[in-house]
Amino acid sequence: MKVGIIGRGAIGVCLASYLSKQNQMQTVLFIRDTYEPISPLYLQQVDGVDIAITAPQVNLNAETLKDIDLLILPIKHYQVETTLLALQGKLSHHTTVLLLHNGMGTQALIEKHLPNTPYLIGITTDAAYQVSANRFHQVACGKLEIGCPIQTSEIDSRNVSTRSMTELMKLHPRLTWREDIEYAQYQKLAINAAINPLSATKNCKNGQVKHFKDELKQIKSEIFDLYEFMNLPIDNHELSQQIDDVIDLTKNNYSSMHQDFNKNRQTEVDGILGFLLLKGEETGMKLPFIESLYQQIVSSGSA
Ligand code: PAF
């Protein structure tokens, strides 16, 4: 199987590091037009060992795109649409796309812009950040959950993914297949919504989010009410525990939104709080605390 990874982001580099240990898997990093290849890239793994990522870096417009069987998009939520547009007309019929980002709402985009392309959804708890142009630091080697959402198009990604399951397993040391990937996405969305905006606006590490008890309680309760109203088969007590567990497990990390917000970069707030607000609108449910947190981030210019 030939794997393509779009971008030189920290999560993409972690995936490239796992793949570099798999002889049978050829990996290519696709970089955007304006970027120059920098080779090799280095990842300091969680065990402190530096690993060189020697996968070739090629331009997104390259012919190489045609040979790719699995194209992974470990990019920011707000980069998904432009990337999908850039891929139009360039993929082969045998290419499956794997969306891998925080937040929700991009399923409609892939079905709109690449209607004939099978796709999968991934959720990762890997954590890493970029130190310099060619150096990355992995904070946690988490897990990767992959699944095939119900698709409105004629394309059946389920067949594609079942056939290449053995191959897919090589993508990550801890990969699991989730039949209920959409619920897993809603769980991850709740975790991101509870941690990321608070850590960004309060300028704190993930572990300190729990000191903002009232805010955390309020955000959890709005999410749980919404999920209940949407009839999602998610147990609120379990979800609350999962949120607390991620806060503890990542207590020394700065969330991705904290990093973006504090560097005045665009954040994934639209894919996280924005998506919840959209669901609130659709169901007629008011989410005042989530709305105010959203406004606070947007008004700072970090939409
Ligand atoms: O976005 C992030 O930083 C992570 O997904 C996590 C662990 C949920 C929050 O830090």
C-alpha cells in the first residue's frame, strides 16, 4: 500500500515515523505549493530518541498523487476545504482519503468536493508539536481510531477499508477500527470543546482547566443536554469521566487551540464550538456559555 500524508504538521510527522518502520509501506509527504522540501525531518519520540523521517516530500500537484492508495489529511479543520478543492481531479479511483483532525463537519465537504472518492474518518490522541522548521517533538503516543461513516454517496468505503484492514493496522502502533466512528467523533468533540477553548482563553495547561470548575461544569452540561436532545447513544457520566481522564492524562500539555490562540494563529474553534452551535441552532437548543466562549475566541481574531 502506498500512503500519502498531506502537510508537514506534527501529527503527520508522527504517522510518517510509524510508517518509516514498516518496510512494506511506501510513504510520501505532500507539501503545499509555497513550501520547499526540507529533508530530513526529525521527530523526537516520547522515549527521547530522535528519528529521521526520510519519506520523500513532493508537491501536491505531483503525478505521484495518482499512485496513492491511502491519502491521509492530518491537517487543521479550517484547511480541509481548500485542500479538498486542491485535490479535485487529481486522485485515482483506487485512492481512499482519511480525514484526521479535531472538530466535525467536514464530511459534508468531502462528499461535496470529492463525491466519487471513498473516505474514512480517523481520531487520534497522539500529541506532538513543531519545535523548528524540521524538528518535531512527540508528547504522547496515543491511539488512532478509524472508521467508515455512513456516506450519502454511492461509494462504499466499507469494502475498501475491509479489504485493506491488515494494511491499515500498520499505520499506527495502537490502531482500532470503530464501527461507530460518528459517536467516537462526538465524544472527541466534547473532549476538545471542554478542554481546548478554556485552556486557550485562560492561558493554561490542560491540567489547570479543572481549576475553572464552574466554567467546565457549564460547558459539560450544555454539551450533555445537546447530545441528549440529539438522541446520541452516549452516556453523559462516562463522557464526563472521559473528559476528566484526558485532562489528567494531558495535564502537562498545552492544547492545540492554546498554541494557536497564543500565537495569534487561526484556531479550530469553528470545527469545535462552531459545530456544536450549529447543532444547537438545528435543534433549537440555546448554548449560552458555548456561544460566549466562541465569541471570545472569534473576537480576538483567532477564528
Ligand atoms: O487538541 C488537542 O490538543 C488534543 O486533541 C486534546 C488532548 C484533546 C486537548 O489537548
